[in-house]
Amino acid sequence: MEAAPNYLLIWAIYLLASAGFFWIYWKVTAFKRQIWLSYSLRALMLALVLTPWYANTQGDVYAPALMVVTLDAITLGLDTIARALAPLLISLIAAEILATIAWLVHRNKKKRVKTEA
């Protein structure tokens, strides 16, 4: 792969920018009463932004699945978006399950601390 340095640089910039936006998103979604909603929104955003998929059908180069879905829809038509939409939806479902498990663990710890005090 001839463009490997550019490929890694672009991913590094994308991940750094994603971390910056996610930090702001974390602050915006810090709900005090609706903890599950905070967990859920954060997990969905992480899955949406960080799920990789093949940039084209013949290549071995990854790109963010959200970008692949968007560009496939624009350039190739809506019938081609299933290629990257399937793994994106699977990662969104997995993120929601993990967020719910994390919320349940957090809630149980909170209840245990209240009963011990």
C-alpha cells in the first residue's frame, strides 16, 4: 500500500478530532437524573463514529462506516449502502447492550452503597 503514511495520518487526525468532539459531547450528555440516557447516547455516538469498514469493495483500506455509508449513498445509490450499514447497525446494537449493562452495574453499585451506609 503506497499511501500508508497518509492513511495513518488521516486516521490519526480523524481519531483526534473525534476525541475532541466526544469530550464536548460527554459534557453535554451528562444528565444527573437520567443516567441510562447518558450511557446510551454516549455509547451510540462512539459506535457511530468509530466503527470501521472497508472503503471500497476490492480494497483492504478501512474508513469510518458512517462515511462509507454516506459516500456510497451519494455516489453509487441507495441500494449499495447495505454493504457498510450492516456492520454499523450491529455495532450500534452492541453499544446499546453494553451501555445498558454498564448502567445496570452502576445502578446496583449505587444501591449497594446506599444500603451499607
